[in-house]
Amino acid sequence: MRVKISAILFALGLCALSISTSLAVQPVHWKISGVQDWQKTDRDSIGITGEGRVVLNRGHSRISGFEGLTVWDILETGGRTFVATGDQGTLYQITSGGKAEKVLSILQPEITAMGTNQRGDLFLGGAPDGAIYKVSGKEANLFVDLPENYIWAILPWGSSDLMVATGNAGKLYRVKSNGEASLFVDTEASHISGLIPLEGGELLATTEGPGRLLKINARGDIEVLYEAGQPEVRSPCRDEDGAIYFVVNPAKADKVRGQVMRLSPTGAVEKLWEALSGYAYDLHIDGQQNLWVSTGGGKDSGTVVRIQVDAPDQWTEVVRLPEPQITSMSMSGGVPVWVGTGGLGRVYALEASEAPQGVVHSTIEDAGSNARWGSLSLAPGPNPNSVRVYTRSGNTRDPDKTWSEWQRVPLQGIRGLVPSPAARFLQWKLELGSAASEVSEVDVVYLPANRPPRIQNLSVSELGAPLERGLDRASLNPVGQSLPGGLRIEFQPGAGNGRKDRESANDAEASWVRRFRSVTWKGTDPNKDKLKYDLSLKASDESRWNPVARDLTGPPWVWDSATVPDGWYQVQVEANDGEENQSEQTLRARRSSEPFLVDNTPPEFSSLSFEGSQITGTVSDKMSTIKSIEYSLDGETWRRVFPEDGIPDMSRESFKIQISTSLESGSYTLVVRAFDEAGNLGAGRLEFRKR
């Protein structure tokens, strides 16, 4: 007989095998680097770049005096700056003193667009009634009432006319100087979301529902330049080379977020940039091939991002505001100077230079237990006069008065020791103090306290685990057993017929195999220390655990249960992390299995007798129930016989075998065999003579 265990070494009796590896314990590096990490931090006057750095934002200040929920539009004309707002339909202007001054209110709750004609007259688009008002001093007079509900763009057209983009029906109207309106084109979209003029009396329009980029000629003919496959295209702009840029927004900013697209003069369309969170709103291009896009409506705050057209991966958040949306921008000299917000309607003035200081608060690091803090390092190496780092620690998940005070890390070059006391949680604060200050990574090293290992899912393979006959390769017809823990044992009793099937092995050919049992468990260590395992065994009537295996590196453990008497047993697994820790710091964990039965004793036959044409007998088992009874007469095929009560379900069963009346007179030998639930085979023999 040859015995083989796949992928392990096996020996009869007690045996162990190792199939797991663990990571050595090391100090933990808590790193914050890259765009996604920085996005999770709390930043004040700090922006993120496409290269994963944090830099100072542009300086900005909030203009006081605005009321309402949304700033829809900002327009500079005639030396004045006007702001269109909702939900009170109010027009403001920003005074030279940097304050908001109310100019007027219209009879509709929203002023969604502003525009002028060639003569400089100011017009307002109202919603939800789709009316256009002409401003005269501090009064707004109804100029024209269009059939649609929303006014989204007002452009000068000719010497005194207007082109007006509308929604809930995406139609374009031409409005003459006397207020007479005529339909110029119906895009058959829900909204015309954006409109800019082109040469030769042509227009570039964007739509919502569906999201498309359109070119409209002077006759009102429409050419679809791009269909986005998303519900909204908006905010078109064009550079001096003829490339067109526009925003595409999904219905829900989840897996897909607001995008900035480019349509080249050759007709190729490409995505230049995607918002970190939410949607993109307003889009402009300056004379230096920089795009300026406002964002919001996601999990993060509203931002203004500068994108280099020739290197779109090199983008920078130049403004980040507390409001959830930046809905509009007003440009001057190629850069935004005013921005308006939604969610809470506010206007901010942007400065030409960076803010004097910005602060980044990290997320809270959970060491899992009390930890000793090591070094903190920055990359790239900062100017010590422009970058300061502070830390604090505590034992509550949210910082409170029990935490330590902020303490400055004494940097020497790029590195310094964290001064905060040992605790479970740590947070750092980074202050940037000049335009040259840039940080791409903060790395904190700490050593968590040793924590005990854990043992889970301890189990012992069931009595009489199923076996298969044959393998998926040419073999000598072995018998294989799959045990918990990914273990497979092959038993090869001798030359076979080379069968490759995997049918279940029957009790007769596999009964001697079933004594092999496996113990499996899952050991984990919160410090990722390597673990060693000691196993012990005891009978149910014993009080002391008996060691059976030491220094195992992992499950499963397999043993021949025939080496112990029948009865109820338990296995105990003890894990220790001593290989990675000094003896006084070694921690242990123990877990005991549920009691399991060892039964290697076969059933026994008694009271076998022949009388008339019937053989009777009894079979019994000390530990298990009887599973099946079979007989063979003079070496013929084995035939099954059922107990007298019809069900083999007791540890003692009586049975009867009816001998055929056609059997000739003479001497015969009857062999009976029985299998118990553990798979043990017991046999009996009866010689009888039929007259």
C-alpha cells in the first residue's frame, strides 16, 4: 500500500503540515499621498494638484450683503459688476467698497441669465415664467414674455437684437429691439444650456436632454457636432485655434462625474479632465491655454480648477470654498475675479496672489491599540520657514478635551519626531505659509502595542467524511479523501485499472481510510505577527490536556484516530506570537473544539442461525448506529438486507435473510457484513446445510 498527501508530507500516527505564511511585524507607516488621500483631508485655503501635491489657494474674500440660495450669473458691463440671484429674483451690483448693493427685484423668483445688446442695454432672464426684462436704472420692465419657462443665455445679435436660449423646450429665439420675438430654431432638446457666437453669423449651442454640442448656421440649420451619451452638455468655449471645450455631466455623479471635453478642429473628441467629486458647471479659457472650470454638487466643497490644455494631468485647485457649488465665474484678464455659489448664494472676490496661509487637517489614524509615535517626514523637503507641522493624540475616536494639545514637530530637514504622547489615535496639522510651499506626502511611523492573536473557525472533520474513487489523471485507482482546510489525502492500495472517474468510494473499499481526521482553524494577528500553534487533545473524562503537536505554522493538522481509544474527545489549539516578540511580550490565544466522536471499532454479529429457509441474526456497535447490512452466499454478489423494523438507525439491529426455496440441498457458507456510521466494517460467517 502506498499513501500520499497532495502538497504535504504525511506520516501515519500524529502528523502536522504547514500551508500558511504571515508577514513579519514591523513599524507601521501611515502615509497620506496622492490625490485620493489628500481629498479625504480637511483643507482651508489649500488646493490639490493633479500630481498629488497640496498648495496654497488663491486668496479670496466673501462679499457681504447677498441674500438667496443661488448665484446664477455674474456680468461685468459698463464698468459695473452685476450679480443675478434666486430664490428672490434679486439683481445686485458690487460696489467699489466690496459690498453687495441691491439694484432691483423682478416678479419671478429666479434671475437665471443676464446679457446686453450691442448698445449696452442690460437684460435679465426670469424663471419659471420665461420672461425677459430690460433694466433701466433701478427698474426692470418686461421686455418680452416667451412661451418657455427658463431663460439660460442672452446674446447680442446684430446691431440691437438678442438671441435667447430657453428651456423646458430647448428653443432659440431672436428678439428684436422692439421686443418682438420669433422662433429661430427648435433643437428638440429639453434645454439649451449654453450659447456662444461663432464667425459668419453661426452659433455654438449645448443642450440638456439629450446632451449634445450643436452648430447652428445663420439660416437656423443644426449640425450635431457631438452627442455625449449623458443628459447634459453645457458651458461651451473656444480657443484661438478653433478647438471647442465643453462640460459633460451625468444624471448622477457617482462612477462618472462632471467632465471637461475637447473637440479638436479635426473632429476628434477627447476627455481632458474629470471632477474629483460631483459636477462641472462654468467653463472658460484664457489666453495662456488654461481652462478654468467650477465644480460642486458632490461630497466635497465647490472648487475652481485650472487645467493646462496641453498637459491636462497638470491641474490645480486654485479655489476651494465652503459652499457646495461654485455655479458661475466672471473673468477679467483671462482669470476669474468673481465667483458665485449655490446651495447658499454668495459671491467671492479672488485675488491675484496666493493666500498668506493654508491649513490641512489629516484624517484620524487608528493604531488599533496604544502606540508609540516615531518620526514624521515630508516630501519633498520643505522650506522650514514656510511649512509647519503639528500633531495631537488621544484615545477617543473623535478629538475632544481628553486629547493632547497640538504640539509642533521639530523638523530637521524633511523629518522630525512626533512629540505627542503614546495613544491609540493620532492626527496631524500642516500649515503652508508661502506660494513656494508644496507637500506631496506626509509619512508617520509608529509602533503599535502588541495585541493577542485570535483563533476562529476551529473544527474537526466529521466522522466518516466522504471519499472519492479515482483521480483526474492516470493512476492505480487510488482512494482520495477531501478534508476541511483544503487538504486531500490519497490512498493507493495496489494496481488498478487506470480509471479517471471521481465517483464516491463505497464503504467496502474505503472503510480502512476513514480513521484519518483533520483539524482546521483560522489564526489571525492584529499586528501581522507570524504565529505558531500548539495542539493538545483530551478525552471527555479527562481534566488534563495532552500535547500532541508543537510549533505548527498553520492548519490543517491530520492524525490517525486509530492511535487513541474510541470515545468523545476535544482538541485545543493555542496560538502564540513568540517568533516576532521577546518572551516577556509574547501573547497567546486558545480555543477548544466542540466534543467529537472517535469510533474505530467495527460492528459485531451475534446469534447467527439457520432454520427452515431463513437466516436470522443480530448486529451491534458500541459507539455508532448501524448504517447498512449486506450478505453474500458462497462468494456471490453482495446483497443488501434491511433490519426487521425496516430502518437501519440503531446501534443494535436484528435482521432476517430469506433463502430461496429453489436452492439445492447441500452445504453453504454465508458471509454477512455491516457498516456503522463511522464507516467501520464488521463481518460474520455462518456455515449451514440445506436439506
